[in-house]
Amino acid sequence: MLCDECLKVKPVEGCIVEIASLLRDDEGRIQGYTKVDKSGTDSLYYNRLWIDQSQCIRCGRCEQVCPVNAITIQKVSLSAPTT
């Protein structure tokens, strides 16, 4: 879709990032990303967006403006087994 609406409404710089690729560990888990070098192209400069959880304030603006409902906000928790 690449409409950019979420980028236009983001309240925090860096909460949504245009990325070139994902970095994965040996087991396929996402470890980070490579940002797009916008100076390297004069055309549409990305094919993916990343919502950086360390910058996201959970305002829901991106979810509200997405015309194809590609963004959802969910609370996810990690719980350790009790012994």
C-alpha cells in the first residue's frame, strides 16, 4: 500500500521507521533492522515500516489512519514459568 499516512501522524520521531531489511539471529528471531538510506534513491525509498516498541507511546494514531487495517496495537507480555 505504502500510503505513508502512519508516518504523517507519528507523534514521536523514530516510533515508525522506514527500513531496508530485518536483522535475524541464527534461529530466525528478529534482532533489529537496517534503516533505509534515503539519500541513495530518488524513488520510493522503502518497502517496509518498523514500529519501534522502545519509541512507541501507544497513542493509536497509526492504527486509526491505516486505510487497510495493516496496523494493530496489542499488549504482549512475557511470563516466565514458575518453579
